Amino acid sequence: MKLFLKEHIFLIVVQIIQLTTVVGIVWLAGFRQVEIILYSLFLGGFFLVCYLIYYYIRRRNFYKRLSVPVRTLDETLQEQDDVAIGKALNQLLKAQYNLFQEQFIVMGKKQEEHLIFMDRWIHQMKTPLSVIELMAKDLDEPDASSFREETDRLKAGLNMVLYMGRLRTIEQDFHIKKVDLLKLIQEVNQDNKRLYIRNNLYPEVNEKQTNIMVESDEKWLFFMVSQLVQNAVKYSTGKSNKIQFVLDEQDGNVVLEVRDFGVGIPKEDVRRIFDAFYTGENGRQYRESTGMGLFLVKEVAEYLGHKIEVTSTVGEGSTFCIIFN
Amino acid sequence: MQKILIVEDDEKLATHLAKEVKKYGYDVLIGTDFSNLMNEFNIYQPHLVLLDINLPSYDGFYWCRQIRQVSTCPVIFISARTGEMDQVMALENGGDDFITKPFSPEIVMAKVRSQLRRAYGEYAAQQQERIVEQKGLQLFPERLELSFNNKTISVTKNEADIIEILLERFPRVAGREDLLEKLWDDQTFVDENTLNVNITRVRKKFLEVGIADAVETIRGVGYRLHVTW
């Protein structure tokens, strides 16, 4: 309505000027019958109002459409009033919609291709990695261990990218079932054996309750705990010699704590460590921080319905909790 | 001697894998004709097949089905694919086990041996007991025995693990990381001190069979075996 009035205000003003001019000329010409002048003024006004009402009713939807912002793409395809301008708008919107749709499909395809490419590429890289690992075994120390350290880093990096790609399709890629938490932690520790040894760290599992089972996806949970372990190791090398795992039940919720006694996280960074690409003070000081690890952990936790919390004191260490409910 | 067929299109990986497998006393053939593997299979008649999934012409699943038509020998898939679906497919197509790349040779060997044991029985496996040997010094890792100059003594599991690595790495240095990794198991995590203690024990065991000063400590790196006998 507002838009309609705004658009027609000029017409109304012109009409008023026109009527007053006509009446003025008639008046100056000596015609003095006030009733007739008023009557003709009334008639002029009446036709104007009739015209405006008719015009507005025919184009009501059209004006509504113009003044209400579009929220979804499909909204652009609503039917229009059966007037020329409405049809024209409709055609324009439809053309735009189609154009967008086409570009969406093209972009979607490109992204899909990119994801498939990444997936294939990562898998392809694993063969040369295996070859390097086997060849490195024939070298003398300390080169053999040094090679192994680098291939392990490559492996961890590839793994992260692989999981990042999978995160986009996580809806089709997770199966919630009962997971034995202690067993999972032991598997993660086995998997990271070399990392612990290299950094002189010893995992310590503290089971406050035995036989803790949680509803989760084993693969993704394994990934989450691995990421936490890798962080814990990275930030406690040379500062302490243990990483603690605490399994407990609080208020009916199972809680898994991964605690390190390393450098800790500065207060101003704690809030943002789960943001993508955020590396913070520690990330800048230590090498190979991508700022992706904790972001992925958080994303996965959200999908699985777990909560993740962190407490940390600079110089004393950090504790990451995964809360299952 | 039990025969193992390796089907892997990456030549280098295949050769290295073959080298590892040969160390354990198996006869190895690397498949080369990827459009007609069955020919090689039928001539060689392997006891076990290590099969890659991504191959030129046909994939590993196809070859596994072909093998299953003529033989029930164990087939272990080796693949970079880690998806659950691929593992399911591997087993559905007649595979017995699945190893993902990159793999550690120890895991491959452990799986190979367990599959062979299951398929052909303990007896067959025992017939060719593994012996790690260097210049007359013999270790029998399965019996936990060390033998030199007709003198045989028993060793503990940890000592055997350390001696095995020392012998296998000879003349190179056995890295402390490798040694610790071998000594760690599920529950007990071993620290540097425990390793030192175990090395001392190994030295004593060497003395018992009449070998002195054979294990040299290389600080921060590991230990090296010297042939002093």
C-alpha cells in the first residue's frame, strides 16, 4: 500500500493542480455558480479515487511482491496478478530463477568433482607413503626415525583432509551404536604409540567407573579423540610426561576428559579455539597448526550430539571434555 | 615352503612388500599380468594372496571372485580405501581380511601368518619355524630361545623382541623409538628406564652364551649390534 501511494502521489498532485487550474479559469471567466463548480470538483475527485482503487486491486499482489523481501528461492515463483506488468515481473523472476539454478548446478557439480578428486588423491598418496615408509626401514638411525616422523605427519595431515571431506556427507556416513569407551581410548593410544614415544609422553587412563558404554559413531569418535590427543601431545612436549584420560559419569552423562599438563591456552583464545582456521597464540608459536583440528572436532561433536568443553590455565595445561548424553 | 602371491600394481610397493614377506621365510611371486591374473595363479598355486583393490583392467574384487571359483586359499585385501563399504565389499567378494594403506609390515605379517595358520593348521606353520640369525647367533622368536655355539638358553618376551630388532637391524642401529614401540603393548607403556633395564638383561643373556660387548649404546638414538664373536 505504501509503495502504491508513493508511486501515485505525483499523479494525485497533478490531478489536484489540473482541477484547481480548470476551476480557476472558469472562476476568472466570470462563472460564479459555486454548487456546479463543487460538483465538478467532486466528480473529478471521484473518478480519480475510483481509478486508484481499481488499479490497486488489480495489482495488489504485484505491489505486495515488490515490497516484501524474498526469503527462499522458490518464493520467486509465486503466481502473479493477471496484468501486463505482473506477467512481465513474473517472467523476469522466472528467468532469473532459472539462471541461478543453472549456476547452482554447475557450482554443485564442480564442488562434487573437487571432493571426489580430493578423495581419490588422498587415497593415491597413500601408496607412495607406504613405499617411503618401507624404504625408510632400510636406512640407519637416526634417519630412519626421522623419516618415520615426517611420514607420520603426512599421514596425520592426509587423514584430517579425508575426514574434512567426509564431514560434508556425514549424514550418510555415521552409524550410532554402543561403543566401549575404554577400548576406543586404548585403540587411539595404540594408533598414536609412536607419537607418544617420540615426545616422551605416557598416556594414563583413569577409569572412575568400569564398563562405560556410550551411544556414538565409533569411527568419528575415534577421529575426535585422536585429534584431542594430537593437540595434547603437541602442546605438552618437553613440559610434562603424561596425558591423562578420565572416564566418569556425572549426572547420568558419561564424560571423557583428555587432560594435558602442557602450555595451556591463553584466556583470550579459549573462546575461539573451535573456530575454523583460528590458531591463537599457541598456534603461532608451534609449527603445523592448521586451525582445523578443533573446528572439525566441534563440528563432529555437534552431529553426534555430544557436547565439548574446555578449561585451561596457562602454564598448567588444558582439559578437553566430551560429554555424552 | 608356503607360497604367497602379491598382486599390487605399484611396482616399488610390491617389491618392498615381497622383501618383507621373504624375510619370514615364504616364497613370493609378484603378479604382473593384470589382464589375466588367473594364469599366474594357476601356475604358481599360492597358499595365500595379498590383493590390491585398485588395479588396471579389473579390480581386486573381480579377481577375488575368480580365485574363489578355483581355490579356497586365504585372500587378504590391501587397499588405500578405508570406507566401511569397501571392507564389506572385500569380505562379500570372498576376501578373508583387509589391510589399509599405509600399513606397517608387522601388521601385514601378523595377518598373513594368522590366515595361514587358520587355513592350513598349526602344524604347517610350525614346520618352518621362524629363525632370526646373524653370523651364527640364532633367535627363535616363537620358542623364546637364543642359541649360539650349540648353547641354547631361554629368553623373556621383551628380551626376544629386543634381540630380534637388533639382529634384524644389523649392521644398522636399532632405533630407540622402534624398540620402545615394540615393547609397548595395550596396557603397559614402557619408558626409557625400562628399556635400559631390558638392554642390560639382553647383554647378560649374550654373556651367558659367550658373547661380550656386542651391544653398543648410541646415546639418544638407539643401540647397535657388533659382531664381536
